[in-house]
Amino acid sequence: MPNLQALYLFLQPKFIDLLENFREIKENGIKTLQIEAESVNNLINFINNDFAESVHKILNSKGRLVITGIGKSAIIANKIVATLNSTGTPSLFMHAADALHGDLGMIQSDDIVLCVSKSGETPEIKNLIPLLKSRKNILIGMVGQMDSYLAKQCDYVINTTVEREACPNNLAPTSSTTAQLAMGDALAVCLLKARKFTKGDFAQVHPGGALGKQLYLTLKDFIFDNSKPLVNEESDIKKVIIEISNGRLGATAVCDIQGALIGIITDGDIRRMLENHDSINHLTAKDIMAYNPITLEADCMAMQAAMVMNEKKITQIIVTENNNYIGIVHFHDLNKEGIS
């Protein structure tokens, strides 16, 4: 007992210190998010005529939007470029330092330049601005100090001023870069809506991603890789089982003598048949099939098919074209493409 008491006295302060440390970590995390949330929320006050004019100029430009910056602002600029390109606004990134050493040549006469900077006073920015102005390109500043060199030299200014950084020393770019990121998103969404950029447009620039596949893949894209399991309504059970097994889709379609689709038999139907019948020699496809199966046309979006299959709790769907049976798509086919 004395040994346990000694152990308790030894561990108690360490346990208390650990709990206090966890409490402090959680408080710091919450405070950081609160400060950054306030900074983003305050940007609402800066959506003004300059912001609207910037969107208008970019929208009607015959050139591209070139976005530049340095340091952490350059990282944010890269992300804004990626968002704009994926939503219909041709954009490219130019590092402010590299621009002074040859990359300035990427800017064409019709391009608009967006310069992202918290201070608007960094040497690279101050050296770059006169060169841009001499080329007569429209210059937009996304800047956090409205009395800065950049703000005074730009044609349009998008204000991203923040009251303070989330960093306790008010030094590390935190709130300021979050504000730049959010304002970049606001710019991209305004342009997206002005262009009437649709889901189909999005799919065109995201063909390789799961999001794009949800928007452009149809059932017809799947059936050609699959077999076309099919039995007649008078087919015996052995033929049905072989057709389901060979097709590897867990089902087969059933047609009448004239070739019209009338039903489906799944591996579940086979199991239920074995449970309910001692002898199966006398059975044919029409005895165990499900009549009037759910079908979808070949041009149906794969995402819509997945929704139907989930709703109906089925794992296969019969695909038709002009009401003619052309194949079966399994839920696993869709799932492999990230559609579910």
C-alpha cells in the first residue's frame, strides 16, 4: 500500500500537467480558428466597386489572368490560379522574383495581372510594378495595406486587410493568407457564375478525377467492357447458372421468344430457388425470374444510375438503348471509377 501511495504522489502532478497541456493546445487551436474566421468575415466589407470592376475586366478580357506574388502570397496565388483554371478562367502563375529574371516575357498584351501581397511593399513587388505599368497591362492588386505602394499603383484594388495575424507574435502569415485565399475563391465563384459555367463544363476540365467522372460517364461507357448475359424464358436452370457465372455480373437478362426483355435472374434468385425447391430439374428461367426489371437507358449518367441502385438496394442494372437490351452494369463497375 505505501508503494501505491508513493506511485500516486509521483504520477499525479505529471497527469495534471498533461491535462493542462491538452487544455492549452485546444484553446490555442480554437483561438486561431476564431481569429481567422473573423478575418474572413470582415472581408464582406471589402466587396466593393473595385472588386466588381475586377471581375468585369477579367470576364471580358481577350487574354489570360496572370497572378503574381512572393513568399506565402505566392503559394496562395498558385492556389487561386488552380481554382480559376478549373472553373473556366484561363490563368497562370508568375513568381514575382522570377518575373524580374525573364519570366516577365510570359505576359501578353491582352493579359490582366493580379498581384497578391499583404504589405504591398516588398522589394520584388516594387520593382515589378513599374515594368507592368509600362507594358499597359491592367493591374489589379490584392493587398492588405491600402496605403501601400502596390495599392496606390494599381488600376483596381481588392482589399484583404486583416486586423491581426493568428500568430501570437502577429508575424507569421496566417489570417492574412487565409483572407487572400477566401477572396480568391470569391473572385473565382463570381467569374464562374458570370460565365454560366456548368457541371458539364466542369467535367471537361476534370476528366481524370472522380468529380469529373461523376459528371461525364454514362452507362454506355461501362457496358462494352462487360459481357451481355442473356437467356430465354424457357432456358433450363443449368444454362441460367452457366450464363450468370460466365458473365461475372451476378445476373442475367431474360427475354421472350421474340427477343423482348421480360425479366432478370440474379445470383440471389438462384440461392432462393435452391432453398425453396428440393428438385430443380423441371424449372426454367421463367419460373424464378423477376418480371419487369428496373432498366436505364445507355445515355443515363453513371452517377444517376448509382443513386437508383442505392435507392432500390440492387447491385445490377439492366441497360437499354431505344428500349432494346444491350447489357448489364454492376455496382462494382461504378465503384471502381469512384462513383457510388
